[in-house]
Amino acid sequence: MPSENKRLDNEFDIFISNSVYPDATPIFAYSLKSLDKIKDDCIIIIDTNALLVPYSIGKEGLEQIKRTYKKLVSEKRLFLPGQVAREFARNRANKLAELFQQLNSKRNSPQSLQKGRYPLLESLPEYQDSVRIEQQIDELLKQYRKLLGNVLEHVHNWSWNDPVSLIYSELFSLDVVYDFKYDEKSIKEDLRRRQIHKLPPGYKDSGKDDDGIGDLLIWYTILEIGKKHSKSVIFVSGEEKSDWWHKIDKQTLYPRYELVDEFRRNSDEQSFHIIPFSRFLNLYGASDSTVEEVREEESRLSIEFTLIGEFIHKWQTLEQSLILKYRLADPSAPDEWRIRLIIGKLFHLHLLDKDLVADIEKLQMIRNAFVHDRTITEVRSEAEIKNEISRLNKIIDIVNQISVDD
């Protein structure tokens, strides 16, 4: 939007590098300590996505995760930012709902074998055997559905006492959850500064309804812990966005140097690392099978998040196209409009038909679910997300071809 871009240009600080790196000497003089050198004495901070991974892990893996956490808690080296705990509270229900839906789908299909009556074949021994096996299979399917129903009832009755939550409630005391007091106005100002200058972390989430404040609150907590303890920090996170990482060909390489240097300045020259949950477990002695199980889940989630990111990017393109068409139709329109209002206005101007409005509104519901939860909620599979992205592309083409003169 031209007016927004102009406002951003006016706020852009051409000397921003001086505040990002107030002392240039450490850029060459500072040496980041390796994971092997810090792992026995550093602070471990867990991100929300790492807390959610165990919901897809088996019993043996859960036990190893519990032992790893328990040892670090006993050494007073494990912390959860308050923002992470709040995000976990919001997302836990989604993980259980996903599990419930998958089990419910398994229970409801197949109902039974498709049988037909073929009197002409009744004299054949082979046909008689097949009918008998059909009956046995149907009985097994009946038992299967009943057992799954019992499992679903068990899941339905969970109330913060699922296996993962029980581990966390046992281990994560008040000393583990680190919730510091902060000035909301100054944090909002810093968030704005980081977004304008694309400074990590959080600017990649500026499209969220909360402007991406969550990542910045977690980062502030990391800085507070580093300052209080004057120790290096390992941040255990599945985060892969470029406002946390230097990336090439969609692969993460190193944490953004701005983060490394900001942590150094706030922690008396200590080191900052980001690692995925699987590497964290491997670093602290979990079995190869558990590490591999977690790594497979991380890989699945990485594909999911990549597709979600693509969907959100396409949605933003559609939003911009709709806003442009509306402004061409009504040059006196205000700078800021809710997208639902724009769709309604375009419909009344006969630029969008009823079916197209319905399609856009459905896609907006999916977008909202992704932005709020970053999880699969409205659609459930990789293929379905790809299908929704394809639908978005088609609608973008249709909107771009709309002639306002019509």
C-alpha cells in the first residue's frame, strides 16, 4: 500500500546498524563457543513447538524425554518462558483434537466388507470359505471399532492429565517457568522498530493478529535469563523462519548474527545457540531410536509449516489484489479496511459474484486458523493444503482479471 510504504520510509533509520551493533570490535574479536563446550554448564530454554512434539512420540520416547528434562531441572538449568507456557496452553487442545479426529476416522472406516449374495456359487468350497472369512473379518472389524471407541472415550475424558501434560506438571515447577515483568509500551515500540528494519526475531510474524509479539516476548525472556545467570543458552526450537536463522535453499545454517550479538551484550560475553528438539535429545544422551522418532516428526512438521507459510503468503497476495481493485473502484476509500468488508463492497459493486465471495470467505477461515495456531486445523493433510494453495492461485488470477470499468 503506497501510504503505508511511505510511512515506513519515514520511520526507517538509515543509521540502524549503529544501534544493532553499538560496538563494532566484537564482530571480529568475539568467538562463539561450541555446543560441546557449553552443554554441561549452559541454560536450556524450550520453545512451544518442542513441547508439542512429544504428542506424536511413543511410550519409550516419552520416558527418555522425561529423564532428560528431569536431570536438567534438578541441575536448575531448564527454563520455559512464560509466553511458551501460554502458547502451549492454547495449542495443547489442538494436538489432542488432531489425535481424536484421526482415531475417529479410523473407527468410522471401513464399516464392513462389501458383501453380495451369489447363489450360483454356493456349491463351490472356495466360495463357502470366502463367505466364512468375510464373517470373521466383519466380527473383527466390529471388535476393532468397539476398542477404538473405548480409546476415544479415554481421550475425551483427558483433562490436563494426558501422558505429556502429566510429565510437564510433575517437572515444570514455578522455578522452571520464567515469567518476567515488562513494559508493554516499550516492547511494542521495539517490535515496531524490528519490523520496520527487519531485525530478528518476530518480523516474519507481522501478519499475525498480535503482530508477532510472541517471538519477541520469548526473546526478551532469553535475554533476561542470560543476563541474570551470565551463562550460555541453548534454545531448543523447531523454528525455521528467516527472522531466527540465516538460510540458504530453505535450509537453516546459523542463528541470525544479530541475535548472537544481542545475547552476547546482555550475558557477559556468553554464547547463544538454536537447535531442534531431536539434536537436543541426542546431545543429552537419548537413544538413537528416540532421536530418530523425533526427527521424523520434526520433518513432518517442517513440511507442514512450509506449506502453511506458502498458503499465508498467497493469501496476502490475494488481499493486496482485493484492496487494489476496491481502491480503483472507489478512490476515496479509507487506507485501512477489514478484508471481509472489502469483499462485501466488491460484491455490491458487482465485481465479485456470490460463489467467489463464498470461496474467499472459506479460504479466510483457513488462513485465520493457520495464523492463530500454526497447526493443521481446517485442513488435515499435505495434499489438502496443496489443493487449497492451488485454489488460492486460481482466485488470485480471477481477481486480477476483474475490470473495474465493468
